[in-house]
Amino acid sequence: MTRSHQTIAVACLLATTLGLASTSAQAFDRRIRLTNNSNRTIDAFYSSNVDSGYWGGDHLGQYVVPPGYSIVIDLDDDSGYCRFDLRTVMDDGTEVVRSNVDVCTVATYEID
């Protein structure tokens, strides 16, 4: 194999490896189970990937999560990100904000 063929082979291998890494990052499950362990109702739930800076819409829409209940929420925003900032708004107006949550590895997100 000539030096130029080796260079092309290495470049193809790197491109394939980088492509697989990108594909596997996007293949992660970004669904979480939001569990309300508090004594207040969750009125709203927002997320933002760590580089967005924008909360977006309320994931609960017209629904709420009463104490003792949970709901599954898909946080996939097509960005490929796994790390999100999460904002929970309770019925009394208090907010719980947690930064840099890895939603690709966290299956259950609990509010106490």
C-alpha cells in the first residue's frame, strides 16, 4: 500500500468513526420519567439543552403532575445533546432549576 493509499484509508476510517459517534449520540433515548415526590402539584416543566439558552414550550401543555404521580417526557430536541437544564414550576409558583442533567443516562427525574 502506498503512502497516499494509507492516508486515504486512515481518512476514511476516521470519517466512518466520527459518523458512527455522531449517529450513536443521536440514538440515545432522551425520555425521562418526571416523578413528583413533593406535596405540591407540578404545573409546568421546561428544558433547554446546555448551549441553547432558551427554555422553549411547557412539556406538560394542559396537563399537571399531582403529588405522587409521574409522566414520561421526551426531551429530544433534535440537537443531539444529552445534557439539559431542567426547570420545574410548582402550583405555588416556586421553581426548581437543575443544570447540566444528562438525560441520556437519567431515566427518572424526581422532584422532592
